[in-house]
Amino acid sequence: MSAPAAFTLPEGRSHFTNADAVVEQTIAHVGSRIVLGLPLALGKANHLANAFYQRAKADASIDLTIYTALTLQAPRAPNALAARLLDPISQRLYEGYPELDYARDRSRNALPDNVTVKEFFLPPGSLLNNAYAQRNYVSSNYTMAARDILDAGLNVIAQMVAPEPGGKGFSLSCNPDLSLDLVPELRRRAARGDNVAILGEINASLPFLGHEARVERDWFDAIYDAGRYTLFPVPAPSVSAADHAIGLNAASLMRDGGTLQLGIGALSDAVSHALRLRESENAVFKRILLALQSPQDRAVRDRLGGVEPFATGLYACSEMVTDGLLTLFEDGVVRRQAENGISLHGGFYLGPARLYERLRDLEPELREALSMTRISFINDLFGDEAQSRRDRRDARFFNSAMRVNGRGAALSDTLEDGRVVSGVGGQYNFAAMGHALEDGRSVILVRATRSSGGAVQSNIVWTGGEVTVPRHLRDIVVTEYGIADLRGQTDREVAVRLARICDSRFQDEFLDAARAAGKVEPGFTLPDEARQNTPDRVKAALKTAREAGHLPDYPFGSDLTGEEQALKLALEWLKERTATKLDRARTVARAAKYWNPPNGLRSCLKRMKLDRVSGPGEKIEQMLISLAVTETRKAD
């Protein structure tokens, strides 16, 4: 099929082979004011995006707005010691990935005045101190982001696509999420006389996925063939003992035949692994829960979930397809079919390189049961609501929060000072859907504590921070210490149940605030059995399973070698213990006993190029790494 009249292909070509030529013809068609929509996360057409950006940098008469979310950048080491670990990993993982020029310049505060970059979801934690990104963040529910992007004047979309093997079509693959709603509306606007351009960028590395993600050539105005390049890999996070405890508690809330939605990160991996354990090693799963859960937890799980293997299997309808979720699909835990024959609906995918490889190599029957589709379908009940309700029976929506306040509201994306850590995403809509669906439940996963500046702080707090999921949508909260069912409860009962799953170091402070607010009676105290919430108790409950390999740090594998995994943990340990000058001095003093490192540390030191050192600076680094690796090995 020939290109639309607005675009003239090179003679004898079916696709453009020069990104600058696509940009020039796009500007000639839509004009010098460009609102460029780039998909969230993986699906950005990086070469076209760079060509648009460089064209605007060179010509101040072009007004370019880039509207996107979750811009991906290869990680940068925060200091020279971390660079010894991170730089070789980055070179290994990101070789062949075309860096986004606008992201690089934004990080340097070097964007030109005629370019604006707006995002409705930021890379978690990485732009807290970037004032430009903070000012240009747009708080939108993922479900409604398409509307907001259109209202901003969207007139160009540039998306990575996969060519159809042996066919003439293309796949939106990793990102049909918003495009399936945006493009039809742009076409309607074009029919009314607006000038718009839908651009595709071929990347032969992208897995071809069919169903709704497959589109014809004429869906695009122009296609640029970028050949084959590296898909951005996101290495798997490590899963701690506390994370595994949260995952195990959460997995016991799933009913056989139910519907599964998962977020991203270590807690998502922990839930996925626990569900796999429940299915494949059920006796182990039950033994761990017996050691971990209180009678109150068991009462909630027996009422709302279960511990047996999945006779029917689960149906998954999740905005993100993760490494763990795909594993559940491949292993047959996710196998119940919706009325249209699909077992796994996803809006986008992102993860380590092996996730992309497995999607490329899916068996035909699994490929037929997987559909990447629009986010408005996944995150809400729009469209055929009756069918969605039938398909999404016994739904469990698992999402992570940074903190939960004393009324049960989830604080998930923004700090108290207003700085955005990430974004709302679909969390609000999933929480609302948990209430809207019969037998549906929204489950907020939160670690009971966090470390900041070397100090431990509670994540179950009485007040503080921006609310993502409000108190009137409170439902279930899970920490490593248990399960709190908050739905329909009084404020008094909510406070008491949250105190039960709070770290015991902070229970008194939390209840004092509740009493001061009149939410809990003055004489109330927690029973002794609820005051044993300590990290040591969790580690003891999981010790046998951890030693037997049932709860590994990387349940779905890792791109890091064994030494790199140990060093990553060691550097995290050091970060917490060198936050201030005094802390650093104390830690260096502790490290002095490793002036002559033990032989057992040689492989880690060699990986950091600290097995042989010269000068006092490298000697201190060698001692610090030796101390940190030793201490984290003991803690494990």
C-alpha cells in the first residue's frame, strides 16, 4: 500500500529509511506547532523522537511539546564507588539501545525554550530533584490519560511497532494501551479538517503480538524502518524476606477461578512467586503460612481467599504484563479464559530482556490466549460492562503504596512536600473497581517500614503525604506482618487493624496519635501477640523456606551475576550507613578491620576492581566493600 498523500516515500520503497525525512514531511503536513505523543515506557519511537527533538533544537520557530510517560533511561551511578559496579552492567545491558536525546538534556537542565516535555507518570524516584520534570508533571489517572493528551492538542503520534512475520501488518505489541483510543479520535479530527500524523517505527526486535494489537499498514501515515535495536531492559529487583512475607499474605487472598491484576516492582514479583508456589509446591506454601500468619490473618484469608492449588486457574487483566505475570501464564496458573477466549489481557509490558525473548518465542496456543489491548478496557468497566463483570469474577487488584495513613488511605506517588515520585497510574481506578465488582477486592501492599538517612521509619502513619486512594475506597492492606481488612469498618476499627500490622517499634506512636484524635479509646492496648511485629520474627518464620531455596532473592532470575547481586545489596547497605559525614566516619572506622580482606571476598573485590588498590582512596573503598558484603551476608 502506498503512503497517504501527505507523505512521499522514497522511490521504490515501502517504508522510510531516513528519520529526518519523516520529520520534514510531518512538519510540512501538520505545521510548526507539534504536540508529539510518545507511548508510555517501552513503545517510544526513539529514532523519530530524537529526529523531532533535534529538528526543534536547530529551529526555534518549531514549537515542540512531547507528551508521554515513564521515559526510560539507562541508570547512572551516583558516585565513583557505585560506578565500579553499575557501569559494566549498563554497558552489557544497554548496548544498542538508542538513548532519548530529550531525556538526556532534561537531566542536564538543557532543554531549549521551544521544547516542552510533559509526563503523566515519572520513572519511580529518579526525577525527585529535577525541577523541570516536577513542574511539567501532569497528574492523570492512566485510564483518563488519553483524554488529557488529546485536550493538550495532540497532532502527532510516534510509536515503535513490530512487523508481522510473513504478513503485511504490524503490531503495537508493547503499547496498544492508549494508542487504540487515541488514533481513532485523531482520525475523526482529521476528517473534520485537522492535520495529524500517525507514525510507526519498525523495530524487528519487538515481539509481534496479535489480536487487538495487530493493525494494518494504513493505520499509519508513515512508517520508518529502524531495522533492529535493543529493547530497553529493566533488571529484576531483589525480593527481600519482608517482600516475600507480603507476597505470601497476598497470594492467600486469591480465590480459585478469580481475576488477577498486579503492579510493578519487587512486591509484584513476590506475589507472583507466592502464587506459583501455592500452585506448584502447595505443601511448602501452607507450611510457610502456618509459621507466618496470625489467627486473624487466617480468618481473613479463609473468608476471602484460599491456600489450595488452582483447580480452575486464574484470569489476568492487568495494565502491565510483568516477568512474574508472564511466568504464571506460561506455568498455567493463569489459564481461565474470559468469554472471548483470552486468559491474559495486558495494556503494556516492560521488564528484563528475557521477558521480551519469551514473548517472541511464545507457543502458538499461549499466543492465542494473550491479548494486549486498550487501557480503558483493562482499568475500568467501559464498553461491554456486563461481559467485563462476568469475566472479572472474584477480582483481586494488587497495588503497592509507599505509606498508608490511619484512615486507610493509600499514599503511593507523591511526597509530603508535593514532589512526585512516580504517578497515579491505574491505582485509583483499580481500587474503585474492587468496590464496583461483586466479590472484587482492592489490596494495597506496603512494607511496614523504610530506611531513610540511616533511620528506620514506619510506613503505617497517622497523617502525612498526598493521598492516591482515598479513605472511602479503603479495602485491604497487607504488610509483612499481616492482613488488615478495612472495608466497611469504623474509623476506630480501621486504626486498630492497621496497628496490628504495623511494625511494633511504631505501634505505640501510631496508637497515641489515634487516641489523641479521639479515634481510639484512651485505655486501649494491643494484645501481646500483636506486639511481636519485628523483622526478626518474619525472618524466623521464613528461615527454613529461604534456606531451602523456596523464597529466592530473584524468583524469576536476574541479569546480574552472583557477585553483582551481592555487591548491589552491599552498596545499598553502605548507602544507609554513610548518609551523613558522621555516619560515614563511623562506617569507615568499622571497616578498618578489613585492612587485609579475607580470601572469601576476593571475587567481589575483583569484580569492583578493588582486589589490588593504590592510594588511600581505593584502600578505603576496598575496606568498605569488604565490610558491607560481610554484613549483608550475615544478615541474609
